[in-house]
Amino acid sequence: MLQYVIRRILIVIPLLLALSVLLFLYVHAVPGDPIAGMLGPNGSPELIAQIRADRGLDRPLLEQYADWLAGLFRGDLGVSLLTGQKITPVVIARIPATVQLTLMSLFFTILIGLPAGFVAGRHRGTWIDKVLSPAALLGLSMPVFWIGTLLILVLAVNLHWLPTGGYIPFTQNPARSLQLTFMPAFALGIHLSPFLARMVRATTIELQQEQFVIQASMKGLLPRTITYRYLLRNAIVPVLVILGLQLGTLLGGQVIIEQLFNWPGIGRLLVEGAIQRDYLVVQSLILVIAAVYVIVNLGVEVLHAWLDPRVRL
């Protein structure tokens, strides 16, 4: 098991380094000068050149990358080209909102997708399966911004049950914070749960054809015992892998929802940095999101290998 973990870590390290190089070159290849955009039409060439020199943008790209990479190893994401503020404290301040939305979205994803997929797979070919499977396909085809807009129109504008958007820290007012989190998290949950339901359905159908399940049925065990002891327990293991992938999707795919619901998370900060052409903010945030995605999936792979020894082979 230890050798398996070491092998996976040795793969992750060069992957992140290669990603940092590609990300740095890609962001700097985007047309437009952030300093000229910040100063507007009144910025003289001399002033633009002076600020570029102060921010270090006149140095060779290799030198800029080396400084940025050295800062990453120290936990320093750099300084914003436009505001001059350190990026690390700004990102840390946005983490609680992002984590809160991510966890509640995962809760709704599991709450909707797991039972729907398991019931559809357990009753394959029946009217239950014929209702739930097309519903999952319909959910996969709905864009998340459309789901969010529909929730705002129905729950906030027409019924006045929930506010249209905003954020309050959970520690400040738990009830109000959860109320504000409900709609964006529910929109993401609806968007991601069909994929989970499809995977759980396929896993459940496959498990029902396994020899140990057939033997349990031939021994005369109750259907309820077979469902909970043999099917549901073994269906949870592949679900962990799917949830790990969806966790990475949530961390990187909340940009639209955060904009729609005025949610001050990392995704919204990324959009703001992209609009302002703030190179360091964009490349640092994308790398942080990618690193979290890779680390989470590494943890899921290790957990999967621990639960199922066949994976290590």
C-alpha cells in the first residue's frame, strides 16, 4: 500500500510542475496589457512603462516564472498587478465561502443522485427505472446557469421564500447563512446528481449479476438483506471515486453560480482577475484549483485502493 501511495505522489509532482509552466505561458500569451487597461486612455507610455517596471513585467518570462514558482513553494501566490495587494490573504478570505458552497452542493448531489441511481438499478426495466433514467438524462442536459436562474425566478421572485443572492459567514449567522447557500448549492446539486445517479445505477446492475449476490438470493436471504448488506455496501466504493471527481468539478465549476448568486468565492475572484487581465491572480487561482483537484483525487484513489485491494494490482 505504501509503495502504491509513493508511486501516485511521484506522478502528481511533475504533473503540477508541468501544469504551472503551461498555465504561466498561456496566461501571458493572452492579448492585452493589464497596466494599460488599469490606467485607461489617460495612461501615458512613460507611466505604463514605469508601472510595468515596478511590477516586474519588463523582465524575461523565465525570470518571472522562476520568482513565481519560488513564491509558491513558500506559500506566497504573489502580488496583484493592479491593486498591489498580496494574493494569498485574499484567497484565504474567500476559502470559507467556497468550502461552504462545495460541501452543501455535495450534500445535495448525494441526497438526489445516490438513492435515485440505486433504486433505478435495483428495479431495472420497471416503470421506476423508466422514469428515473430519462429524468437523469434530462438533468444532464440542463446548464447550471439555467437551473440557477429558474430557482431564482420561482423561489425568490415569485414565491419570495428565499433571497436572490448574497453571502453571510456561517459563524456570524448560521440560519441566515444556510438560507443564502440553499439555492446555489441546490442548483449545483441538481446539475451534478444525474451523473452520479447514472454511475450508481450501472454499478448496482453490475453487482446484481455478481456470483455472491446470486448465491445470497439462492440461499433464501430476504431482499432487504441483499439490498443493504450486499448491494448498497459494495456500491459505495465506486461512488467515492465519482464524488472525488465531482468535488474537483465543484471547486473549478462554481464560477457561473458564484456570479449568478453574488457569492464571494474563489470562482468569482477568478472572473474578476480575468476581466481585469491580472495575470498573477488568474494563474495563481487556476493553479490552486488544479492542485486541490489533483490532491483530492489522489486522496480518493488511495482510499479506493485501501477499500479495494484489486486497485493496487
